[in-house]
Amino acid sequence: ELGFFSPNNSQNLYVGIWFKGIIPRVVLWVANRENPVTDSTANLAITSNGTLILFNGKHGVVWSIGETFASNGSRAELS
């Protein structure tokens, strides 16, 4: 699964990938390991050019990966 998680009930939110249905959760990958977000209004977007971007609640970029170039503005979001 891909989603937001808070390890050990902390206030920090991370985007990660983990095995579905395994308890305790086994996280395989963390996007923003060095820059956790602390508000629940953060969102993850995939732009039309394939860039994966994590925004904080104030729409500031916390983390991103992929090429950045002109876009028509389309994107998908996980929030």
C-alpha cells in the first residue's frame, strides 16, 4: 500500500509503501524520511509529467522526485 503513516503514534507524517495486511506494518520505502510533515492537510500529487510531489498544508513542497518541466496543470492527489 501507499499512503501516509505516523510511526509510534508520533505527530510526524510520512509517505511510505508497506505490505498490505501484515501486522505490525512493515514499511518498505519512505519518501520524506528527512522532512516529515506535521499537519494532516498535507497531500501527495503526481503531476501530468510524472513528478511525485509532497506538499505541506500551506502548499509548500516538502519532497519531490522526477523530472520537472512544463505541464498542462493536470495532477492526481492522495490526501
